[in-house]
Amino acid sequence: MPEEPLIVSLQGVLYASTGKESKALDCLTTACANPKSFGHAHHSYYQIACILALLGRREAAFEWLERSVSSGFACWPFFLKDPYLEELTRATRL
């Protein structure tokens, strides 16, 4: 399932966490281009937030995290400890 948003966005997290920004952004674009998923969209939204946070794009990451929360994935204790969202939690502790 090469176009599945849930899988593609997860691949994007891997690329972002290993410093491959271009590949991570390609995955983000592909995940956003396909509205149908075998999973819940809020999981893809969360992974897109992780990609953006890892790439230092805080504002966009917050927007996608908010989209994930508003569509059913409001797991704040997990978000606060998630190493992929560390850039966001650090930014809010000023």
C-alpha cells in the first residue's frame, strides 16, 4: 500500500528523525494528497505534526497536532512525553 497515508506519514517521521528533510516533506505531501486511509485520519495528522516538529516547523506542527486532537486523538500525556514532539513541548515551557 505505497500511497496509504498512515504508512507514508510514518515513513516521513523516520526520514525527519534521520535528517532527510526532503524525503520527509515528500512523504508529508503524499500523505496529504490521499484522503482515504485504512486507519483513522487523526493518526496521520499526528505523524505529520511529528514530521514538522522534527524539522523545526513549530507553528505548522502545532496546527497539525491541533487537527489530530480535534478529530479524535487527544492524548496529551502521550504528547508531552513524545520525543518526536519535544521541539513543541520545549517551545511551550518558556
